[in-house]
Amino acid sequence: MSKQKWFENLSEKLNPENIKIDEALNLHTVTKMGGMADLFVTPSTQDEAAFVVQYAYEHNIPMLLLGNGSNMVVRDGGVRGIVLRLENLNNIIIDGNRVIAESGADIIDVSKAAAQESLTGLEFACGIPGSIGGAMAMNAGAYGGEIQDVIVQCTVLTPSGEKLVLSKEQLELGYRKSIITKKGYYVLSTEFLLEKGHQEEIDSKIADLTFQRESKQPLEYPSAGSVFKRPPGYFAGKLIQDSGLQGKGFGGAEVSTKHAGFIVNKNNATATDYISTIEMVKEKVKENFGVELELEVKIVGENID
């Protein structure tokens, strides 16, 4: 079945303007890299999202869920099949101490919305670049806090399009992992339980964490964020720094001189440049310290033939 036929079939339930053939993914990733998606779909409702997932499953079409593209590197050959982006599912509902956020909501916006209601617990997320869906899938965390600290439950779609509500225990949350990635689930929404706090203390903490992020991270260049997971007993950035790799790289990609845990797109880097830099870093750190760095970013798609 051709991608034109996919377009026609999905257009029976979705607005055709929300379905694009051969869409450039560098327009939708924070790294500003990536080739074409056969079909790029942005449903307007959870029911539409379920329809797309069910359609792909029934017709054996590969499916990739793209959050806001902040923790993903898309290869230059692009992605075959359907790329699903849930950016239109971005509602944030606050009910007492509970916050319900749809998958496409920006986690920074959720953190701010909670803070405006004097709810404490999500301050750590005030600088995490990503969607709720992506943050949930990888149990995102920063500055001593993680999603698992405040999660109640999460509504997901299975690969066949069945809707499930998973409790905190069922989510099997760990360091940068969850059952969502293990089973290939698609996040629809997440419910958090926060505590009432003092507005001045919440605002002060957010201001402090924002300052730390802006002063320590290379926000002036596109990047996929922290590239590597923290190896037991070490800090990835320190190992990379001590290997003398800051400022080194391939093509337009290089290890940040501001924070060695980041690889930046400094000058129109391709995904090939970026991935080559990742491999160089892994090789040098293994050679110097005997430590095998594990990726925190996800690399997807195909190389150019």
C-alpha cells in the first residue's frame, strides 16, 4: 500500500491538513536534523490518535512516536512508515492537588502551571525540554527530582491501539526507563499528585534551577540534551571532559565546551555528523577509563543509501 493510500484512508477520520507526505523531520526536532518521514500525522484528539495507531497496526505499517524531538536523533535517511506527533493533545487540567496533562503538553508548561497554583513537586521539570509523553516514557529527571516521585497513573495506547490506564507500580519506572518504552506504548495523558506549597518558595526554587540550567548548559545551540546516561559511580560529562573531547567532533557537530555531556549542532550538522561524534566519544571514554557509556538519547530512522 502506498503512502498516498495511507493519506487517503487516514483522511476519512482526520483533518487532511494534519497529515503530511514526505515531511522534513529537521523541522520537528530540537537538534534541527533528520530526513523525511513517509507520513507525518498530528491528530487533534485522543480518539484520532487511537485510530492512527490501530490503522498502522492493522496494515503492518511501521510507527514512530515523536514527542517534541528533544531527546531523539533522526538519521539523515528519514523514517519509513508513519511518524505520529501528539502536539495537539496538550491540555493541562488542575483539580486540587492533582494535575492531569496530555501527552503533547510541554513539561515545562506543566511545571509552570502547577507553580501558579502553589503546587510543589514539579519544580525539577522547569527546565526539561520535552513533552509529557517523552518525559513519562523515560522517567525524566533533573536536579534531584524524577517523574516517578509525583506520578499517580498514566493512560496509554498499546501498539494495537487498545487504551490502558497504568498505575505507578505498573509503569515499572527506573532510571531513564519505563514499561512504556519496553512495551512500545503510546502515552495519551499522565496524572500527577502534588502538594500545596508556599508560592515564594516555589518561585525561588524555579528561578534557582532556571539559573543553573542557563549557566551550565549550551542552550545557544541545538542539541539532543544530555546524550549519555549516568554510568554507575561516574558522571558522563566528567569522563568526557577528562578525555579532552570538548570542542571535538565531526562536521557541524561537536562536544560542547560549556558542558561535556552535551553534543551540539554548531554549524548545520547532519545526523551522520552527530552520530559520528557520539561514537567517537564512546570510543575515547572506553579507551581512557574502561567505561562503556550508554545512550540516553534515542537514535531512529535510516541512513542515506
